[in-house]
Amino acid sequence: MYVLEHEVDSVLAKVIARIKPTQAEKREEEKLVEEITARLRKVVPPFIEVMMAGSIAKDTNLRGDRDFDLFLLFPLSHSLKDLEVMGLDWAKKAVEPHKWHIGYAEHPYLRANYKGSKLDIVPSFKISHIDERASSVDRSPLHTQYINSKLTPSQKDQVRLLKRFLKNIGIYGAELKTEGFSGYLCELLITYYGSFKQLLKSAEQWKGQIVLDIERHYGEHELAGRFLAPLVVVDPVDRDRNVSAVVSKTSVSRLVYSAREFLKKPKEEFFFSEKKPFSLQKAKELMESRGSTFICLFFKAPEVVPDILWPQLKRAEKNLAKQLELEEFVLLGHAHWSDEEKHCALLFEFSSCCLPAVRKAPGPPTFQPVDCENFVEKHAKSPHGVWIEGDRLVALEKRKHTSPESALKELVKNPRNYGIPEHLAETFTRARILKGEEIAIKENLELLAIYLCRSLP
């Protein structure tokens, strides 16, 4: 039995008051936008348009989030090389003497810390329709125009509610590390459902693949099988793109569960829950209390961008887990992590620290004489012999590995044989194998916190 509507509305009103930028903050944002735009206008030629995009341009940013996205829009007559060379050169001149570094999407852009705010200056092509697109970032200005044409001021506050809700349950952000909901996806969900409350009411009923086509780019049956993802939200400005492609099944499930729980008992804590402090000592205590075996592969991070690193870490983790299970080790769980600069780690938890020296090997049915003969010959030197169970021959075989540590040592030596992706393979061969309390080092603190504290939101 759900609570009365006014209880939900009361909580949401209080949350909006806490997360919406104040008028003073908005004035400061406008001042910074004018200042940065003026700096850019001094260095870029007249044929380059300077445009604000992102959440501040759409007025869907949260209080305290000072992320500015400025686009340098080039005519289509220019080349990608012009964007990379000329665009970045102008961006560097505009932000000096503030610190900057180069980030990478489909092509480079400049990131800077400008007076305490995060600033991205992105060279891209100016397009009026997606068919003119020359690079993926060209969509962003179209996204800004679309959202501003669809959302009312009150609906933009609903977007803020959704962002804060997702942040609190750990699934906000389209990075491959998070596999969560991007800001643009949040805006589209509110565009589709109209309000945060209505989204939650719908989300608690989600099951199977969820498909949303706001602009009805496709007919009733055209979308079946076109996008293979748990959540499909067709980009209104690009019918060939699923905005939610990166969202994992786990992230969708966390939203479904949290939506149901909030509607049953609405509280501000769903938006602002306190994060309990976590320490290496706490990690040691939790690992010891489980009575299981923890092993960690700790190795140097390869020099690749995060969008390449995270999928490869995930793939390595899954492939190793599969190999370990083939060796009949029982895994209670596993995880991957990186600081994206120096270190990577793969964590495995096993139900026990060792297996028997032998394993039971099922043989062929007794009515297959040739196979039976080969099976008996293969096990002729076994001290345990061969016997019959039901209609099959059975024998005991000596295990190659009796401990997960032994198995991992072999896997580390030959990474490419076991599906370790190319960029990880070289540093993987020099991985340190940490066991038990050895894993509880400061570099692994975030990994251990994520893995050991996976309680429901």
C-alpha cells in the first residue's frame, strides 16, 4: 500500500529546494560563461561560433555542479585536423594561465580548471541535422537545442531530482566505469514521462527490455532486436543511436528497486544518504568475517583512455572468472578497478582456499565400446582405477591446480591464451598476486569499499 501522493510531493519539494542552484549561484554561472566566451571570442576568428552546451546551458545542473561545456563550431568545409590543431590552440590561449590538459572523446578537447569550475572546450562541426554529422560530438549542440525546446522550467527541476536520486544510488554517469545514466538520458526520461514521480511509478513496473522512442522514429515492430540493451532510449536527434547503450542491467535493476522503495516510504535520505566511512582495517575485518578466500591481481595500468581501459578490465575479469570456474573453483564474486593512471586490480572471492588433489572424471556410456576402451587406456596407470556408475564409466584424475592462487599464476603467465585483452596483456604478466590481508593496501581501498559494501540502496 503506497503512501499518499502529498507525502511524496512534500519530500520532492524539500529536495528541490536543496539541489536547485540559488539565484546568486546562477548569476555567478552567467558571469563565468560571459567571461570565458569573451576570452574565446578574442582568439577565434569570426567564422567560428562559440556555443554553450551541457547541463548549465539547459538549466538542469545541480547546485554546486560547476561544469561548463563550450563548443567551438567549425563550418563543415573544415577538416577534423583543423578542429584538433586550430581548435585546441585557440582553447589553450583562451584559458591561459589556468591549468589545462587534453581529454579524448572521438577527437581531442581541452579540459581546464577555471576559477574553481570545470571547463571543457570542445571543437566540433556546426550542423543543423544529424545527417551532416562528421564526428559524434557534433550531436551535443543539437541535444541542447532539443531539450530546451521540450522541457518547461518546472520539468528541469524534475531532471535535477532524477540526477540527485541516481547519484545517491550510485548509477549516475555514462562513463564505462559506472555504466549508468547520463545527464542527457535523465533529461530524455523526464521529457518522456513528464515528471520524476511518474518516471518512478513507471520504472517500478519495468521488466524485460524497456524501449522508449520519444519522437517515434520507428514503427511499432521496427525496433525489435535493433538495439541489444536492457534499456533502449532512441536519441530524438539521431535515430541510429541508443542514448542508454552504456546502462547495465544492474543499473536498471537498481533504479527499479529504488523507485519501488521510495514510493513505499518517501524520505529525503533517498537523495542524501550518508556514506559510512571505510578504512583498510574495516576491509580486513569484513574479509576475515566471511571465512572465504580473497585473491587480487594487482598490476600497472596501461596507457589508454578510460573508455578503452574499463571495458577491457571488465572483459579480463569475466574471462578469468570463467577459467577459474572451469578449474572447478567456486567463486562467490569478483570485481575490477583502476585509478585510470597507475594501477589496475582484479579481485576474486572463493568459497574455499583449496580443492582435493583429485577430481571425478565422467567417462562414456558403457554401450560405446571404442570410447570405453580409450577411457580405460587413458586411466590405466591411475591408482584409483575405473568403475561404473549407472551407465557410464568413471575415474579419478589428478588436478592440475588445487589452489586458486596456483591457477592464477598460470593464467598470468599466458594472458592472451585466456582472453586477456591486448592493452592489458603486457602489464598483466607482471601482476602481483595478493592474498587475504595483503590485498588491504591503500591503492585497493576504493575497490574493497565497492565490493565489500554492496548493500541495497
